[in-house]
Amino acid sequence: MIYRMIYPLILNFGMSLVAFLVALKLISGMKSLFSKAGLCGKDLNKKDHKELIPEGLGVVTGAVYLISMFLFIPIPFLTIWFEKGDYDFPHHEFVMFIAGLLSICCMIFLGFADDVLDLKWRDKLLLPTMASLPLLMVYFVNIGVTTIIVPKPVRFIFGFDLDLGIFYYVYMGMLAVFCTNAINILSGINGVEAGQSLIIAISILVFNFIELQGTCCWQAHLFSAYFMMPFVATCSALLYYNWFNQETDLLGMSYTVFKTSDLHPLGKLILSVFSLLKLVQVENGVGEDKKLTRVNNLTLINFVIKMFGPLHERTLTTIMLGIQVGGSVIAFIIRYHLVRFFYDVEEH
């Protein structure tokens, strides 16, 4: 077991450090290429936003991440050979590795396509679903388990476990859509997207290391750690350049204008409740025909500005990352303390 766990992690860590340095160098060297190709824009949050800033450089860090993972592929399987002596190649693990990288590659392509083509939201919902198909197909062939353990409070209704069948795969596909858009929807200020991704990745990595000490499902957490360490490294390189580094004006709320008739009744009800609680500003009868509704943008960034007033970009980014850290802390509390109220937990 020591060959299969310790040595691959050490090599993965070393390759992650190299990936960090390579990403730093490439981002700096390729900025001019992206600007010449027209992949650039103005930072509207700056007082003097005449300078064009290159966009889409996340694809560079994504490429470095994929290359580092491709180079790492043989290492876990070589350690299995050293451990067992007789080399019985674990094809199912190899296929899962490749399928994971294929899905990540598709997601990176989707992100770059969004930077270049400015995709519509319906495309951002559909394409991640397609990108998750390799993982879903491999899971269906290699594992195929669609049964979940029912929480204790509702076991008297559904029993101890419940087979979701096709809905399990629907859930995993929807999760892929959520993960890709949950960060993207918060774009607009320097450092928030890369910073939140980094915090989430570090949280997952810490969780993996904690679970590696146990005897249950340690292989799955080792597999996850292989993917997370290079991501933390390359994401750190991106954050180094993406972090706030210039003076800005105070940031205020952005607003959205839409036809009131286009809003679903449930949306109208939710908006009315938020307006009643003074969480959003709603103005009806806007526009020449008085048929438009003006409402401040319903993102977490604008909610923070609503609570704390106009903020410096650096302060706003710090608060957003603090919220993400708080979310990770809550997740650990739920996993290692509150979970006992819902499931039978094996201590290790």
C-alpha cells in the first residue's frame, strides 16, 4: 500500500511545483500573443481603463494542467506493479483516469469558447452536460451503482436505501452544469474566480488527505488527490496574475432591465419577497413604454455590496473569498459532526 499511496503523491507534488513554475512563465510570455489575436478587453473597474488587458489566459493554465496530468498517468500504475510483483493492469482505473481528463479537456475548451464567442446562457447549460458524458459512460460501464443511502429522518418513508436509476445520472450531469457555472456567474472583479476555485480545490485536497488515513474508500480519495494537486498549482499561478494589483474606483451595484411579462410567476413571487425584505431594489414601470422592470443584479457580489455599501475592489474580493472559506468550514462541520444525525458513521 505504501508504494501505491506515498510515492505517487510525492511525485505528483513535485510535478505540481513544476507545473506552477511553467504556468507562471507561459502566462507572462503569452499575454502579448493573446492581445495581438484580439483576445483582450478593458478593465472597466479601473479609473483609467484605456489599457487593453489580455483575456482567455485560463486556457494556458488549463493546458499546463492537462500536460502535467498526462505525464503523471503511468506513475500510479507502475507503483501497482512494484507492489504486487505480477503486473495485472487495472484497466478500469486507467479508463476512469482518461475519462476524467477528457471531461476536463472539454470543460477547458468550453471556457475558452465562451471567452472567444461570448456564448449564450442556454449554451452554457447544454455544453457542460455534453462534456460530462465521458465520465457518465465510464461510470455506467465500470461501476453502475445508482443506489443512495437514505438519511435517517426519512428512512421510515423510503427505507434504508433507494435506487435512483436513471435519475442518478441526471443528477451527475446537472452537477457538472452547476460546477462550471457557479464560479463563472460571479465573474467581474479581479481574483474572485481563480481565488474561489483555489479555495475549493484546497478544501477538497484537505478532505482527501484526512480520508486517506482511514481504511474505507481510500483509493477514491487518492485518485481525487492526483487531480487536485496539479490544479491547485496551476490555479495559484493564474491567481498570481489575476489578483488585484491596481487602484480602482469604488464598486457599486450593476443592474438588470427586463420585461416584467417575461418573468415566471414563481420568479415574480421570489422577487417580491426579496424586495419586501429590502434585499433587492425593484423599480417597475421603467422605459419608454413603462413595461420594464429594473432590479439590481441578483448575484452574491451585488448582495455583498448591498450589505456593506460601495467597496474597493480589493476589499470586495477579500470578502468574497472569505465567504468561500466560510462555506468550506461549514462543509467540514457538516461532514465530520452534523452527519451523525443523518447517517451511521464509521469512526477511523
